[in-house]
Amino acid sequence: MNTLLSLYIFTTGLILGSFYHVVGIRLPVRTPFLTGRSQCPHCQTKLQPIDLIPLFSYLLTKGACRHCCNHISLSYPLVEALTGVLFLFSYIVYGWNPTFFGACLLISLSIMVTVSDLRYMLIPDRLLIWFAALFIIYRFVYPLHPWYSSVSGAFISLLLIAFIIILSKGGMGAGDMKLLGVLGILLGTHHVLVTFFIAVFIGTVTSLLMVSLKRSGRKDPVPFGPSIVSAAVIVYFYGENLVVLYLSSF
């Protein structure tokens, strides 16, 4: 029974990951993602059901369109597989309980933010509003202790990034500020602060790697949203240990 449930959760993650990839691509440019049929990005041929099986369709077609034979981006199977693996990991760590569902909400937001920010350097407000509402409902049913940590986490995050934006004259974007504020609702004050510092570390390392590999210049903007959500996922799973480590460093 446990094996079947694990397989179900992984498969659900694959399916949702495929949907999240579509949302991340279409939502920022206001293209319908619930009604419009998927199509090849090269020849615009409408895809058939055989082309839409998460992960397996990409493997079966060897990463190419069946009609025009052009290469399909590796981001499709990577996003699907990552979502499935993270959903399964959440279940292994937490089991079938409220913390597992909170993890799935966070992972869902993280995947869509990453796809959108990497592609357009944009985090859609509509996505953040939707998940802010979901996090508020979740924390109303399963509050943090103390409960006001969600409120203070959101406000402190907004103020912190706003201060950095003013001080650096645009060194960070308003989307990053709003994203961290939304995450503050779910994570609470201490965890969202740790999230910010880990995100800065991840973002710095990523920027240095991009420059060293000559993928970007020193002054080229680098999307910070993926660093924020990656840090948030790490903190969600290992937050208590990281908070202790962070506080002990002073």
C-alpha cells in the first residue's frame, strides 16, 4: 500500500510538473493555459495525447518533435521529473499529513516561479496573489506557533527587500520582494530570514558560475527568484537545524 501511494504521489508530481511548466511559460505573457492546446514550439503542430505523457513522451521521441523533428527543450522533462521527485521526497520525509501538503504547495509555487523567472525575468503578480491566498488558508487551518509569526514573517520580508531595493537603487526587483513576502506567510519570521540569507548565497554562487562559464557578463542581470524558492524549499525541510546554526553563529 505504501509503495502504491508513493507511486501515485510521484506520478501526480509528474503530471502537475507538466502543468506548472505550461503555467510558467504562458502566465507571464497572458496566454491561456487552461484552455489552449499544447503545440510544438517550432512548427506549431497541435500535440496529440501520445505527445503529452509527462517525462515518457520526451524519452519515447528522443527529445524531438514527431512532426518537424526539431529538438524540444530539456526543461520540459527536467521540470516534470523534479516536481515528481520533490513530491515523493516530501511524502518520504513527512508522510501523509498537513506538513506534506504544505511542502507540496511550496514546491508548486517554486516550480512555476523558476520557469517564469528564468524565461522572462518576471514573477507574475497573479501567481503570487493566488499562492498568498492558499498559504493564508493553510496557515489558518494549520497555524505556526506563535500564530503571528506568519504575519510578521510576511511584513519583515517585504520591508527587508524594500530597504535593499532602495539602498541598492534597483539591485533587486519588486517581484523578489513580493515573493519573499508570500513565503513569509508559510515559513514564519525566523525561517524566512534564514531563507533570505541562503538565497543570497545561492544567488552569489550562481552568478559567479555564470560569469566563469561565460554564460553572462559581470553586469548582466541574473534572476533571483529561483535562488529564493530553492532556499525556501531547503529551509522548509531543514529549517530548525538551520535556525539553530544561524543563531549560534552570533
